[in-house]
Amino acid sequence: MTMRSGDDWALRANLQLCGSVPPPTYADLRTAAHLQTFDVRDGGAALWGDSGRLFLVNVFHQSQGKQSDKPKEQVLKHVTLDPPLQSHEAAEVEQIKINTNGSQALLLAKNWLKVLRLPVQSKRNPQSLQRRTEADSSQRFLVRFEDGSEQEVTLKEDELMKDQESVLEQVKRRVAPGKRVAFVSREQSVAAVRAVGYFANVRHAAWHPLSDTHIVVLSDAEEIEMFNTQQDVSKPEQRHRLDFPTKARATGAFSTCFNFGASLQLQQQQAVQMQTAQIWDAFTCYVLRSDGAVYALCPLVPYDCCVSKMFIQMLGSEVDAQIAVCKQKIETAGRLVAGVDTGTA
């Protein structure tokens, strides 16, 4: 396979990710967690189980294990939801989407959205941001048996530090006798759960590429709504009515999904080669209709998002150039009109 530099950034990233995760890793995780859906972002995977549990795993870390006398234990980590989802809500989840920095996840169902605030990993001290128990020295584990039942086991800090036996073996010794253990996961944190907006039918939703805290939603109301997770997510920060031409509305077509233009990072890398029409692509949302038509909504920009000074200067130069062209056209048209009036007189 030959790939040109510049236009292969997304493909190369996906190939690197796929090549780093051995197939048995996902196969084992899927069986253990009763996987319903999952998402991967920068090597961190979030897996949603059918029992309404959220599991986290670093797929890069698992695939890059070094040879050693004692293999590193592969323990899933789970996040407890607060408040927990009802059983019917857990079954309704169709997708989970992680934001760019892995601090939040979005749960998507047909008629509702919920946002979860995830624990942020620290490379120097992975435990620093974990939820502390009142004793500040214990760790909870979830044990799931082959018959589908579950049991929680708590180990004290001194028990976790023992070298005589593995943590998994300690946990298994404390479960109900006579049951076969399917998997064990370590509790990492508690994730706060909030409902996003109010919808009759959610057609598409995604994190905005220019912000880790903004969610864009397309509903059956033919509206694009943007929510800021740092504020009250029951109300949109922005609402854009998709007012299509009369001819397009007459066909009975409806909006099905959307996608964003080229990433800002890619545009900055290719600034020299970029054409004028492409500069605004990073701020454009493309909406696909059921009849195959595609419309562009521009600009769709989160409030308070950060953009590099260089790119702002590029936009400023482009706007100034367009204004100059418009002024020139107006002046030319004015001279033509004046000439016609003079000839008529």
C-alpha cells in the first residue's frame, strides 16, 4: 500500500491503532464484559456492557507488554455511574463516544442522550484522581460469574500490596464458593451522569472537533443543537434551525446525520497548499439528507473554543480579500450605471 503524505493522516492513525491491538484482546474483552458497544480514542477504549456497566482499558498498554518472568495482570477497570441507569435505559444504549482528551463520554439512545464525566488518567500518579473511599485505603472489585450474577469484593491497601499472590487470586478466594468466575474488574472511579436536552428522536450526535466540552445533536425537529457540558446541559448553548429551500422540503426528505469538515490541525499543516474555499472547512458542519443531498452549515463554532493565532490571521486575510473584491465589484457596477445614465441623458 502506498500513501501520500498530507492526505493520509486519518488512515495512518487508524492503521497504527488496528495494528497495535491483537485480535484476542478485543475478543476476550467482548466476551467478559458482554459488550454492547464501544469506542476507542488515543489507545483508550470504553466498553459498554449489557448490564449497564462501563469498562475502561488501555489497549496500547496491553499490546506493548514487555517480556518478564511474571506477566502483568490484565484487570479490566469499571466506572460506577451516579446515578445508575435503569435496566431499560442500559438496554437502549446504541453508541458510546469519548471526547478528544478522554475526560467525558456520551451515551446515545434513540430518544435520549447522557454525558458521563470520566476519571482522567495521570501518567505520574494514576491513582491521584480516583475516588477516595472514606477509609482512603481500600479498593473495590466487581466479580462476574459465568451464570451472569455479580458480586462486589473489597480489598484493603495492605492486601493489595502483598506479593505472595496476585490480586485476582485474592479476589477469587473471597467470592461465593461453587461459582465459576468469568472476569474481575477493578473500580476506578464514579462517573457523574447527566441527561442532555430533551428529544423525541435523536438522529445523530457527536463531540465537536474544536472542543472537548461541546456536544452537537441533530434531532427529528430538523435542528442542530450544541450543548456545553461545563454548563447546564438541559438547555442548548446554540440552536440552528435547518431551513432548507422550498423545493427540498417538498420532496419529504429529512436530515439523517452530519459530519464536520477537515480538522483544524490538518488545515494548519497544509496552510500553504490550501485553497480559499477550504479555509472555512474546519468551522463547517455538513448535513446529509435522506434524498442524498448534502448541505453545509457554516460557521458552527463552540463558544470560547481556542484557535491558533496563525489560523485567525489566515481567516482575517481571507475576509479582507473578499471585502476588497466586493467593494471593487460595487464600484465597477456604480460606474457602469453612471455611464448608462449619462448616455441616456
